[in-house]
Amino acid sequence: MKRKRQIFAGIVLCAALGMTGYAAASGGVSPVRRAALFAAAPLQRMLAWGEEQAALHWDTAAQNAALRQENEALRQTLSDARAQMREAELLQEENAALRELLSLSRKNPEATLLSARVIGEADGRLLLDRGTEDGVAVGHAVVVWEGMVGCVTAAGAWWSEAAPVTDAAFQAGAMVTATGEMGIVRGGDGLQLTLLPQESRSRIGGRVVTSGLGGAYPPNLFLGHIRSLETQENGLSVTAELRPAVETEGIRRVFIITSYGAEGGK
């Protein structure tokens, strides 16, 4: 029995010495430790991957937040720039309107001119931002620097509607400046100067203005140039087709003549 115990102790001692030697040879990691590390390696790799993904997520979130802030700052800058541009455009428009008003006042010293913005257009007629509260009435002439746009055909307290000279509602006494010949300008089928004398001396390119006869409109408002002449079938008069002085498309501001003449009447 004693002999067996001595043999078992020798085996255990050899095993211990062998494991010690193996541990020394393998860097001091015992087989049990190595087995534990091998088993834990997948979990460690998973944890490391999770830490990398979390760091990446936070980095991406921080970058996105910075980009959002930068985009918001750029949008605000763009909005401010647009507001400044619009303000500059309004100032330029106002400056141009004042210069035009001054020029028109010099051309028509007896006329009272009211500036109006074009705020809409329907069926070829212009909707203006001035109305009866501003002194506007149906029949008032509407002009720009280039010439007569048309006349007011309807008016409310704070708005009015202007028909162009080519509208069927327009009619005015007119004169050919080069010859002094009188006629009637009518809209509807283009713009025509009718009732010129049979032996008219008017020529293509002649300048036609309002005559002031009848009191509907002030004199000398430019209506257009003659582009063709035709003797009527009855042979008693000549009709001239006119090229209007003003194209209404794109007009943004006009002037309404609310009164004219030495007595301040219409």
C-alpha cells in the first residue's frame, strides 16, 4: 500500500513538473488558461466590434449634427441674401419710378400723376393697387414714360382695373403730329386711327397722340406710330393701323392721371 502511494505521488510530481515546463515554454499560459482564453475569444471579438460600431455611430451622429448646423447656417445666409437683393430691387424700382414720375411731370406739367403697382392681369387687363380712396375714377388715363397704356375701366376702394389701348373699351380723340390731322383712335381689332381725311397727308411711321378734344384725356399722350394706311370703301376717309406705343406685357408700375388742366379738373 505504501508502495502504491509513493508511485502515485511520483506521477503527480512528474505531471506538475511537466505542466510547469509546458507553461514556461508556451509563455507562462497554462493549458487551462489557454482553454479559457480560447473560449472567451469570440465574446471579446464581439465586444470589440460593438465598441467600434458605437464609436462609429457617435462619430457619424456628431458629423450629421455638424452638417445640419452648417446647412441651417447656409440656408439662413441664403435667405438673408435674397432679402437684401429683394430690398435692393425695390429701392431700384422706387428710384426708377421717381425718375419716371419727374420726367412725366415735366412732359405734362398740368397733370396730377398717381403711381400704381401692377398686381395682376386678367383677360389682357391690368389690376392696379390704387382705387377710389386714392382719387382714382373710371375713365382716368393710365400712362408710363413711353406713352399711354390705356384707361381705368373699373375701380374699388383700394384697387382699379386698366384696359389697354387695344381693348374694345378704349376710344380717344387723336391727332397725327406731323400733319395735324384729327381722327378717332379705337381699340378692339388692334389699334386703329379712323376718320382721317380722304386726302390725308399722313405717312407710315407718323406719330399719333391724344388730341384732348372731348375732354376724355389730356392732350399729347403718345398712342403709337402709323404702320399702314387704307382708304375706306366709301372713299370718304382713311384708316390707319397703329403700332401701340406701349406693350403691357411685363409692366410692373404705371401712373394714373387723376386730374389735369389749370383748374385741376379731369
